Amino acid sequence: MKTELDRNKSYWRANLKIVSCLMVVWFFCSFGFGIIFSDTLDQFRVGGFKLGFWFAQQGSIYIFIVLVFAYIHLMNKLDRKYAKIEKKD
């Protein structure tokens, strides 16, 4: 049977894995699409703007918002798994 310390370590390891994965996605979308691949993406247009420019100005912000909601969903799921739900007064 796992001790409380082992459960806490497992919880934080899973938490860091979630955060790391989401940060990699955000880095790839903001830095990769907005800077590195912008010349390639500029061949396509979104709302009259080149796609590389759009990602640099708007797309990375939208991706960030989606990642915030993904983080909320994944952390709620993790909290339920480890029964770490806070008690409401």
C-alpha cells in the first residue's frame, strides 16, 4: 500500500508531466509557428493575413487560452484520481 508521501510524489510527478507537455505545445505553437515556420505558413491566409503573421500576433494567444482550459480539465481529472479535491466551506 502506498504511503501518503508516495501518493504526493506521484501526484506532483503527474502534475509536472502535464505542465511540461502543455508548455512544449505552447512553445512549439508560439515560437515554432510564429517565428521558425512563419515563412512556410505565410503561403496560407487567415482572414486576409498571412498564417505565419497571424500565429505570431493572434494564434499563440488562442492556443494559450485553449491550453489553460486543457490544464483545468487535466488537473481536475488528476485531482479526482488522487482525491485532492478541496472541501468547500
